[in-house]
Amino acid sequence: MKKILITGAGGFLGSHLCDRFLAEGFHVIGMDNLVTGSLLNIEHMMENPNFDFYHYDVTKFIHVPGELDYILHFASPASPIDYLKIPIQTLKVGSLGTHNLLGLAKAKSARILVASTSEVYGDPLEHPQTEEYWGNVNPVGPRGVYDEAKRFQEAITMAYHNYHGLETRIARIFNTYGPRMRLKDGRALPSFFTQALCNEDITIFGDGSQTRSFCHVDDLVDGIYRLLMSDYHLPINIGNPDEISIKEFAKEILNLCESKSKLTFCEPPENDPIQRRPDISKAKEILGWEPKITRAQGLQKTLVYFKEKIKNITK
């Protein structure tokens, strides 16, 4: 049985990845310090004999006994509300945490995939974004702690690949959504769903003309799995190229929730990207991957989750 370590296991993406690799017959070690993750996301796995959970901070020295075949490094705050609140921890998990996990991968002769982000492109001057675009990032702005942590993460991962011959993979993840997102975590989709279902005004930063491209978590997980099992070591975009303005997206959620909420507008955050859409040509060609779940299908699935989540809280 192959063994895989998944950091950030208690998070939104990490917990879905644990599910997928358990289903694929792996022994999964989930690791999380639970600063932004939750045991609720993985409690259904705890009785599985092929799942172990380590409550641990990856910025400290990491020891995993026995053999290890793969590592997925998904430990990191991913929401602006989190990385603006804990900026130094965000920088440390992208730098010290990645260094520790690359060292562990080297010691175990394991293949490692690191979760990068479309934020490495910053407020892009190219559209859509290809992997060859170097980005337009403000390193000293409020978002710099997340953007530069991920850019450093890519750089040190490539250094380990080139200098040590380590088997590495880099996934540049675009906006992803689905069950297990936190209510009002600072990102558009959970905030919109929560506000719409509670009939609160929906808050849009700026005039809503900025665009995003939303990928359902099931599609994203499949892309990550294919990338890990591939022979491709350079960064690759994983996301859905179906682009929509934030204002139109909010209206879709309003209609889906049959909500009485109204749209309200406020000042945009500093360095908020104006456009975001992945070019997934490489993922199609190299991984044979592209999203299969439409936004309408994915939002319907996600609505069921948020309705249940809000109902449990308001009981």
C-alpha cells in the first residue's frame, strides 16, 4: 500500500484530497495545526485504519516514521481574512514549511506536489494567464505575504528539483469552491452564499466588474491527482476557464438561493486582481484534464452544503 502525507488535511482542499487518496487505496497521513483547518472536515475518516492524523505545525522539524511515497503540501492560509490576520505564519508556512517538507521528501525519496496559486500572477497584465507569465505582484502590499510566500515556494521547489534531482510537482490553483468551505471566510462564494441564505445584503468589493473563474472541488482534486501521477515538473494551471464578473456571480447565487438580499458595494481591497482566468492548455495536453462540472451544477451541490451548515448553526 502506497503511503502519502497530506499537509493542510483539515482544510477545505486538504480534506477532499484525503478522501480521494483513501478511495484510491493509499494509506493517508493527514497533518494540520488547525489554525484555519477543522477536525470536522476529517472526522469521518478517523475510524479508517488507513488514515492517521498528526496535529502538527509544518514550520517545525517534521518526522514521519517508515517509508513515504508521496507528499502533498497544502498547508497554508488561503483566504484574505486569514493571511491578513496571520501574515507572519503565512510567510513561514510557505517558506520554512515548504523547506521542511522538501527535506522530508528528499530523505524519504518521495515525490512531492506543492500547492501554489493563481495569486503568483498578482493583478495580471496578461489575460488569460499562462504558466509562462511571470506576474504583476506588489511584494510589500497587504497581499504580498501570501503572494510572495507562494512565489518563494515555487522557487525553492524548483531548486530542490534542479539541485537534488527531487521529484517535484507544482500546481497553480485558481478559485475553487464546494462543500467544507467556511461561512464568510473572506472569499466571494462562501460570503455570498451565507449572506443570501440569511437574507443579508450581499457585499461586493469595488463595482463588481472584476472577474474570477470558479472550479468545483471535485474537478480540482482530479487535476491534482493527475498532476501528482504525471512526469511533469514545471508549474501547471489547475482551474476552470469559465470566467464571470463578481457582480454577475452574486446575482447567480441570489437567484439560486431565491433570496431577498440586495447587492451592496464597498471599497475594494488593495491590489485586488481585476481579471482572473487560467489558460489550461497544458493541463489538457499533459494531464488529459479539464473541468467536467459546470458552474450551475457545482453551485447547486454547494447550496445543499451551505443550507445544512447554516441550519445547524441556527438551531
